[in-house]
Amino acid sequence: MLDGKVAVVTGGTRGIGFATVKRFLENGASVFLLGSGEESVGVAVAKLRAEDPGYQVDGLWPNLSDAAEVARAFGTVRGRYGRLDVLVNNAGIAAMDSIYSYRPEDFARIMDLNVTSVFTCSQAAARLMKEQGGGVILNTSSMAGLYGQSTGCGYPASKFAVNGLTKSLARELGRDGIRVNAVAPGVIDTEMMAGVPETLLAPVVARIPLGRVGRPEEVANAFLFLASGMASYITGAVLSVDGATIG
Ligand code: NAD
């Protein structure tokens, strides 16, 4: 579904991002995965190359909210392949802080990674995509970006912002042939979820109509579809992949 395409996936070292990198590789794409440091990026790239030595996969670890570092990283992608077809803005952190004790620096930190990085990476990608006549930008939102959550308000605030960027950039970039969509996962079995206290998680899981949490691969499948030509008339959408979970 992605033969000959070049993709960048942020937060590609594990969880939903890693599953998406793998799906893209299985479907013929060349991928640069972006992570938070040299070691985790190296491990993820080595793991994928060990699975299939034919996979075209590399890694970089720019500070994602620093526009200059991001521009350099995307320059490396262009230097290697001459183009960029798909960007997945997936890197993100969660929050559980109560509003009564939430430290302003922690609120700023989550906005930096979950929102500013979507802006910086989308800007760098859009510049390349416009020049080549089109592309696809995809964002990882969350069901918390539709319903809010009862603690850690910075997280839903950041994901509502991701939805706003998705819908606005879809309108701004459509004429340049660039589609912009988001996927809003529900409860997915990753390290991020492993950090959520059982007392908070159990009532949410009990309300999942499909009766189970989701797998990273099930989110990756949605990204594959939206990245592909099968989704050629879909832009500005926020696709829930949540088993119909009620926030
Ligand atoms: P995860 O913690 O397993 O993975 C997070 C990824 O982000 C990792 O690759 C990590 O290296 C990267 N990352 C973290 N800090 C970074 C930084 N400062 N710079 C660069 N990369 C950084 O979590 P996950 O569940 O796979 O989350 C991926 C995305 O999915 C996030 O945006 C998250 O908000 C979203 N999401 C997850 C769930 C869930 O239930 N797991 C639900 C809804 C949305």
C-alpha cells in the first residue's frame, strides 16, 4: 500500500509508533523513525533490520519542539531519499497530575512535546511536500482529545490542540495536495498505559463495548489506511480507534 513512499514517524521507538513503522515497512515504505535518544532509536532500528534486512529503516533523535533541529532532521531525510510522502506525528507523553498540584513546568513540557512538535514537524514536512506536489500528515490524538479526562488536564488539552491543528492544516494545505488527518486511540496496550494506576484504568476498561483494550497494531492499521491512496478523499478527519469507548 505504500510502495516507493518515504515516511517519518515520531515516537517510533516503541508502542503505537513502532507498530506503525513496522506496518509501513511491511507495505513497502522507507522509514525514518524519530525518538528521544540515540540508544532507544538504535535499538528500534536494529530490531527492525534484524526482522528483515531488506527494510529501509533509519533513525534520528532531534529535539522535536526545536524548529531548527527538526528542519535539519527533515533535511537529512530529503538528502537520503529526495522526498517525503508521509509524516506521522506520534511522539507524546501522558499526565495524571491534579490541577491542585500541577506544576507549570510540567504543563509546559507536555505542550512542548504533544503540541509544539506537531507544529514544527508539520511545518518542515509541509515545506517539502508542497515542493513535490503533495503528501500526507497524520497525527496521534486520543479519546481524551474528544472527552477530556478526570485528572492530568494537560494531556486532553494537548490532544484537543492536536485536533485543532489537524482540522486547520487540512484546510490550509488541501490546495497543495497535502491531506491531514488524526487517529484518536482509546486504551491501547503500550508502556504509556502501563503507567496508569489500575484504579483509574479499570472503570474505563469496563466501559469498552468491544470488551478489551486495543493493540498498537490496530492503531497502526488506521495509519496505514490514512497514509495510503485508499484515503485519497479523506482530510481533516479525526478517526476514533477505541472500541467505542465512552470517555
Ligand atoms: P509510549 O510511551 O509507548 O511511546 C511514546 C513514544 O514517544 C516513544 O517512542 C518515545 O520515545 C516517544 N517520546 C517520548 N518522549 C519523547 C521526546 N521528548 N522526544 C521524542 N520522542 C519522545 O506510548 P504510546 O502509547 O505508544 O503513545 C504514542 C502516542 O499515542 C502518544 O501521542 C499518545 O498520547 C497516544 N495515545 C496513546 C494511547 C494509549 O492508550 N497507549 C491512547 C491514546 C493516545
